[in-house]
Amino acid sequence: MARPLRIEFAGALYQVTSRGDGREAIVLGEEDRRLFLGVMSEVVQDFNWALHAYCLMGNHYHLLAETPDSNLSRGMRQLNGVYTQRFNRQHGRVGHRTCPTCTITPTLPLSGNAALLPGYDLRTENTLDGSQVDTVLAVSLQVPL
């Protein structure tokens, strides 16, 4: 079965989850964490993303990223690909570090009178600057790790 069509548009906010291939670890220690964060920083800068939040776990990671230039797929390919190449070179390994696909959930800012569609949930969230924003989360697309 083909993966669902990925929705991308300028100014979109996405919740992204990617896990290790075969649920294996994507970072083995502190040096790998620094390597991943360095690659992520490069991608955020090169692709003009606004990274609002991230969580790097042993075998997966989460991002809350805004893409002013509608380039999420290209940036994710860069993040996972470059990290994997550097990780493999450092550890003398070959193969994937992350699954070839990741879960991407568009999170749309709401205007005051937006109607919700089935499978979507309205939440009020705090932003990094302390303000609050109403968002729609596509809860039907959430996949437990």
C-alpha cells in the first residue's frame, strides 16, 4: 500500500515523528545526540524552517516545525539522510538509521470561526514565547511508537 499523500504548503506547521529502522536506536550516546542536533540545526537553517520544539529519544524523535517555503519532505530527506551518512561513517556501519518514511501530521493554526472536520481535535497550546494559539491536530493520523 502506498503512503498517504503528504500535504505541504507555505507557512504550514507540522508535527513530525521518525523512528529508528526496525525500532533500533538512532543515537547510541551523547556524541550521536550532538551529531543529530548539529545536522538538525543545519537543516533548519538551510530550509528556512522555524523549529518550535523537538524531542530526541533513543530510538525516535519528534519535531514541531513550521515551513515558510513548503519544503518539509526535502528537509526531512536531508535530515535523515545526512545524519545517517555521518553516523555510519563515525561508527563504521552501513544501512538506514531511520525508517524510510516518517509520520507527518499537519497542525493548522485556527481562525476564530473554523469548523472542525471528523478526525480532528481542537487544542489550545502554549507557544515558545508564552502566548497561546488554537490549533487543529489530525488525531486520526497519530501512530503510537
